[in-house]
Amino acid sequence: FMDKKNKKKSSEKEVFPFEKKDLVKIRKYFSKKEKHVILGLINIGINIALRYSDLSELKFEDISYENTIKLFEEKTNKKKEVKLNKFCIEEIKKLKKYYHDLKIKSWNKGYIFKSLSRNILSKNIDRNLTIQSFNRYLKEAQRELKIPYNIGSHSLRKTWGKFYYEKYKDIATVMKILNHSSIESTLRYIGIDRKRLHKIYEDFII
């Protein structure tokens, strides 16, 4: 499945969208462990479909009175505006309360998804959760919950695309939100193409 040319690229394992049943398990898992920042990141991330590089940089001050966020995407440098739904607004309120209860000075300002490293908190530094830390938590969840496919930070964005497409079959909107230029790449990205091909192999018996 892997030639020499693609060996290096393939070593960085592809991650997939969450299946609905696994998303339920993941939410319960982090809720039980009281990992509120990770849970908030997942819940908001799968609802606004941003790359982790953009998601992790969001600050409370970025949210307007209309509950919109305007940003320039780091990868594409394209201007983007995101409207937060009711679920996201509630999640942000929960995170503020959590930071307030922890007596963090910047509980209602600065990064939305804060690093809670003791070293950082003791110095009153406001820093965001790194992609390495987030992926480490997701890998632990994958292992403990026995999820049979790879998950990572990119699973959040892919999950939005997958769930939206499965509900509305509107590939044009998915392409627009994800800033993709072709239907083929979008279907492959959200795992629909892979699922369809697996189904063909399973159903077609000679």
C-alpha cells in the first residue's frame, strides 16, 4: 500500500471523522475525567469546522456581540467569519465559569482554550493548549475506548463535514465551509468516499 516516495508521508497516520456512537463515548470520557478544556475544544471544534491552528488561537475578545468570530485562516490567509450556535455559546460560558472557579486571572479574556499546565498557571501566563497536548489526550481516549480508527485534532473539522453532508447531502456547502476546490477531495476528506468504496467491496461478491 506504500511506495518509497510516499513512505514518509504515510508515517503521519491519517485521522478520520468521529462516528456518532464514538462521539458520544468521547464526550462522556472527557466529562467523567473532568477535562473541561478538552471537552469544550471538541464540542466547539466540531461545530465551527476550523483547523486546529485557527481554533486554538481564538480568544474571548474575538467574539462579537452577535456571537460571530472574524479571522484570517492561517493556512490559506483567507478571511473567514464564523457564527456561533447556541451550543457553542453555552460551552464558552461553561469554560469561563470553569476558569473563574480555578481562580485564573484571565478567566474571561485571552485564549478560549487555555493550557492548564501548573508551570504556566503559577506564572499567570495565558497560553493556549498545544496541538501536541490535544492529540495526546485524543490518542489516550482512542486507546481506552477501543476506537478502531485513528483520531486527532483534524477529526473535529472532518466530523463537521461528515455530519453535515450525511444530513443534507449538500456537498457545495461543505466545500465552501472547508475551502475546498473539488468534490472528490471533499468526499475523500470527510471519509464518505472511503465508506462508499468499502461498501462496494462488501456488497459485491463474485
